[in-house]
Amino acid sequence: MVSPELARHLAQISREINRQVGVLIDRRGSVTHVIVGDAATIQIPDLGRMRAGSGRFRGLRLVHTHLRGEPLTRDDLNDLALLRLDLVAMVAAEEDGDAGRIELAHLAPSEELGSDAPELAAEDPFVRVEAPDVFRLEFDFDEVIRALEDEYARLLRGRAGKSDTERALVIGVRDDDDHFEETLELVRAAGVTVAGTVRQRRRSVHPRTVVGPGKLTDIVLEGMRLGASVAIFDVDLKPAQARAFEQATELKTIDRTQLILDVFAQRARSRDGKLQVELAQLKYALPRLSEREEGLSRLAGGIGGRGPGETVLEVSRRRVRDRIRTLEKEIDKLGAQRDLRRQRRRSSGIPTLSIIGYTNAGKSTLLNAMTQSEVEAADQLFMTLDPTSRRLRFPREGEVVITDTVGFIAELPEDLVTAFRATLEELADADLLLHVVDASDPHLDDKRHAVRGILEELELDEIPRLLVLNKSDLLDPATARGLATRENGVLTSATKRQGLRELIERAEQMLGGTKSLLNDYGAPAGAHAETGSDGDAAGSEASGVSRG
């Protein structure tokens, strides 16, 4: 691990200058770096990404002195984990300049880290070895480090064989369990495997790395143990914070807005929806472009190339801005076409209902139940992204257009609100909003307030709303009736087609129409979805955004 001569030499120099002195040694036994610190610490230089990779360590071990013979410090162990060093060793520099007590630490094999539980293991993730001096140190460095690296690599290979999806470590820094559970659902909706979770409840987010130094070490160790390649936060990060965390942990870093954008990108089907997602992604990415490598300096750097000119970063930013302007123009054109169709629809006098609500409240399932349609629905967040409209016809000539819209979510990113004008325009033209909530959700009130807040922000809170208490079959009848009375809502179960008659009756009353929209609603012939083209103002795709 270290020769007696080198240990004595380090101790002697350390005593002469009254500073900690350290060396980084590679696996061939060659000294690659000499480090001089102060009396209490040393600062390891930037080591780049040497040997960086899944299951691999840095191939370097740190041997340094302690002037007071104190044990390995938390900073020493943080360096061991964050830099993926083979090991860290402390040699006590005696008063006479000789090398005294020695202590070393390396990462523990996976079996010593506890079970494969989603929460961080509580056991000490380090193995420590001590000896009175280097002569009595019983430690076979080559055998231990190779076995340790083989163990981590085997563990990662085993995990990789279980799933082809990315494995994420989901990190919660807000003291809000419901918010964290929602983040986990978003991760699953994005098709990412939750490898594990880490929570740190802080009064304030760390200004640089989001989490504190100790938790940063825990995250690195947990990421290695669980084979995670991505860290996903339940909050939004500043660009500098994301970069600092990524550099410290070597984990791809995703914040809440980026996670939602990823889910939206997977769900978008129509041209309009795809353009809006791309616009939101570019607006999010623009301030996060950075010069990460030396190659992003001047296009023609060095002698003969100095002077005015764009950097590669500046070129990238200019291209992103150009693309944003192009997308905004295309979206404006599609918006004008939608506005024309809405004008034609308004002139026809057909009432419009828009289904709104928190994501995964059962809006698409309700649309299918009311119109006997087959709009894609699933028990996932943001299953519906593109607005989808259906027109109902009833024997007594009553007609209404119902539009299913994207689900809301608390703290919806501003760029998404700006980009998804198609949905917002549909809501602005609605004669009645059907606010669908999950009646069985214990956090029903919080989600109602979140939707109401977004409507107020969009200046849509003046439109009449009817509360639809969906999934009421999951409650006992007495509780469901009490909830409906208290909230003045309508109980429904879209999956079991219950409560649809009362829903139509209440909607007709609130619209103030004279025609009956109801004639034996439960019969198969009672309603049907009419299909039509984009240009058909009375067609099923009244929004002009998504074909059914």
C-alpha cells in the first residue's frame, strides 16, 4: 500500500513545513501527484475522468500525513467516495519526523452495505484498517482493490440484465412526502427505473450542490451500489447547481421541470404538441448551455486565431434562439388555424365543455365513457397531452362538444404554460369546465386548490365549473354521498359508467340550454362520437390538435 521509506519521507517533510503532505499513487506504484496542504487539510487537484465508468475506481490511492495523529476525517472519506479513489490512508507524522500510526479506508463490498432496499443503507459504507506503524500493517492492496472492483462490476452487470431502462436515484430535498411521491410517479411515467431514493430535509437548498457534503458522499456510494446512472431531483435546479452536482457525482442530473418535459415529449402525438414540447425544451436548455470542455473555446484558437469571432458556445446559443423563433412562428400559424375553426364552431351555436383536472384523475376515461370513444387512457401521469374533442349527438337534437385536455400539476413549469397555448385556448372558449377530481385521493383538496390556482393564473377562473367526483366507487356509499353534498359535486365512476346521467343533467342545467341532452343515456344508442377532419368545424376534432 505504501513503502516504509515513502511513509517516513512524507512524515519528515510534513514536520519540517508544519503542513499536511500527500501523494497520489497509481496501481503500478508510481507517484502521479504531490500535494501540499495546510496544517489541517489538503486539497486534491482536479483528476478529470480517468478510468471513470460503471463499477470502476480511479486507479489512484491517496496517502497523506496528519500532524496530530487524528483519525481519518469526514473530508478524507468524502474524497474517497466522491473521487472514487482506490483507498485513502493517513500516516501520523511524529514529533521526531518518523512515521507513526497508520489508518486506511476503502469502500465496503456491496454485501456489507445492507439489503437492496430503496432507502439509503444505514451501515458504514467504509472498511477501515489500522496499525501502529506501516511495518505491522496487514493489508494486501492488490488483492483487495481488484476484488472490490470486480464485486461492484458484477453487481452492476446483474442489475443491467434486469432492465433495459435507465436506473435513477430519486433525491428529495423538500420536506413534503406527497410531493416526493408525485415525483416518483413522474419518474415511472418517464419509463425510468427507480433504483433507489435519498431524502434530505434541509431548511434551505445548498447554494452549490443542492445537498450537503455528507449527503453528497452518500449519494455517490448509493449510486455505485445500485447501478444508477441518473440523479433526479424533486425540485428545480439552477444551471450552476446542476453542473456542480453532476461534476461531483458523475451522475446525469435531472430536475423536476426537465423530468416533466421528458414525459411530455414521450406523450406528444400531434404536430402541434410536438412543436410545443420542443419549444419548451429549448427554452429550458438555453440558459443551461455551458462550456464544458476545452474544445468549446474559439472556433480557430491559438496563434493566428485570436481576436473577434464566435465561440462554439455562442454558435450553439444562436442556433437555439433561431430554432425558438422558428417554432414560435409555426405554432402561431397553427394557432390561427385553430382560432378559425373555433370561430366557425362558435357560429354554429354548439356548447363546448372542457374536461380539466389534476393529472391522472380519470379525465380521458370519463371522455371515453361519455362518448363511447377509445381515447388512450392509462393509470399514469400525463397520459393525455394533445387536446382531443368529441361531439355528442342525442335523439332530442341536443349537441355538445367535449374536449379532453392535458392534466394540471402543482407548480407547472412556466415554459410549459407558455408553450401549451393550444390547451389554454380551448379552455378560454369553453362554456363550462368539468373539473374532474379523484374522489378517493386523500389529497383531493390540495390538488383542487392547485388546479384552481392555475386557472386563476391563466385568468380562466370566471368560467363556470362543475366538480366531478370521479372514482367514487372506491369510497363507501355514505362517505361518497357526504362528499358530494359538501362539495356540491357529481359522483361518477368512469370505469363502471356510473353517475353519467346525473352529470349530463347538471351540465345541461349549468349551460342553461333549453334542449334536453339526455334521452335514456344508459342505452347503447344514447350517444356516439362523431369523427371528422381538421377542417370540419362540427367534426370530432373540434380542437384541430389531435385526431381521435
